[in-house]
Amino acid sequence: MLAQTAQIEAQSARIEELTQRVAELEAKLGQPTKTPVNSSLPPSQARKPSRAERRAAKQRKGRPGVSRALAPSPDRIVESVAERCPHCNHALAAADQPGFHAYDHIELPPLRPVITRIHRHRGVCPSCRRGFSARAPPGMAPGSPFGPDLTALILHLHVTQAIGFERLVRLLDEVFGTRISEGAIANMLARAETPLTMAAETTAAEVRRSKVVASEETSVRVEGKNWWQWVLLSSTAVHHLIANSRGAAVLTDFLGDTKADVWVADRSTARYLLIATSKVCATTSLLESLHAIAPIAPNLVPA
């Protein structure tokens, strides 16, 4: 009798344990699968699609056909009117063809530089007998022959599109018909340093004024050495900073006397931020966890 009672109690404890385990597993079924998008799971550990899934993803999904919308203000309109009927060769007038099919033809204009020759006249004043020269036209001062629009294009192609000097010289010659040496391009980049530095100071000040700031850093090669590219952003500005350190000194130098109310960063940067600021610090992994539980516990996650 005692043995039977002990067996029943053991079975009851086992049933309770299994019931709790089933409840835990059922709760996990309602949670979204962790992916690199909604968690800190690295992309290398993400679930790889099967061969059938990859084939299905490559197949073009059926959808209603769409066409390109007509430009609201075309540069010109060509009226193509038939002169004779294609069936009986009868002469046709414009009144015979009230309907038409409208479509756009888009093409680039001829790409060639606009070269303006400046003749600055000079002479000797007949009154005071002193020499003089006429003023240069606005935006066309003597010195570099290259205008601001061409300089901006070269900066964009070299810095943003990462086109090297040799290829950039060929591109400007073959596409735009403009011959510029690599040395001239280097001089243009050097002259752009001052206005770009002023623009960078503007974005830095905007980030410093923000109450919520996020930051991220990644390694970058500078003259063959490992440096760090810091990205500091607010809701209105993004500031890039290249430094040879990943430490708190970079942030303290950038912030100065200002401090954000909330700083969002990854865990490694968060340790430095505890030194750099006394405000609230939220890690990106915490935000990813909140994003993951939002579908199943919306009341726990603020909007």
C-alpha cells in the first residue's frame, strides 16, 4: 500500500513537471523565429533556404502589369500624323485622326563641357594715367578653370562612388569630353577640404543638440593602418568621424560640454559611453529584444 502511494506521488510530480514543460514549449511556439533582422543573431547563423525555396524565390510572381507614368512636363511634344492610309493609300488630314497614343522617349542630351573664354580688358586711365583691369565675371575668377558644378561631380564620383583617379580621368574624357589630369583632380579635392569641413561642423553641431543620439563604429584603413570610422546620428543629421581610437576619448572630445538624454549604441560602445556620459544608455541588443517580443507582448513595449 505504501509502495503504491509513493508511486502515485512520483507520477503526480512527473505529470506536474511535464505539464509545466508543455506550457513553456507552447509559449515558445507563439514567439517569432530569431533572425538577423529582429535579434542579434549573426547573418552566418541564419537559416539557409532550401533548394526548392531558392527556386521558388527566383520565379517571377504574377502581378498586374504596370507601365511607366508619363512625365508631367515634357521638354517637347512631337505630333506624329499619318499622311496616307496604310491600307488603301488614301491621303489623310489631321482632322481624320483625332485619337492618339501618347508615350515618352527619354534620352540624354549631348554631354560636352561648356567652355567660356573670359577677356578681362585692361588699360591705362586717360585721366590719372594709372593701369586698371576689369573685374572677373561672378563665379569665374582666374585660377582654376574648373567650375563648382564640375568640381562637385568629381567629388561625388571619387568619394561617394569610389572611382579612382586613373579611371576617373578616363570617365571624364570618354563620357563628358573633359580632359583633366590626376594632379588637377587632387588639387580640386584639396580645395574642397575647407567647405566640406565647415559642412561637417554643421552636422556635428546638429547631432550635439539632439536629445537622442545613436552611434556605431567600424574599422577603416587609413594609410595602411587600422583606424575607426564613427557614425553619430540624430533624427535630423548624420556625422561621420574618422579616429585612430575606439575609446571614450573620441566621444568626450566630440560631445564637449553637451550630453544627450539617451544614447543608443552596441554593447562594446556602451561601456565607453558609461564613462563619456551620465545619461541613459540603451544598447542595440536591448532594442532588438524589444522588437522581437513586440508581436506577442505589445503592452510591454512602448509605442
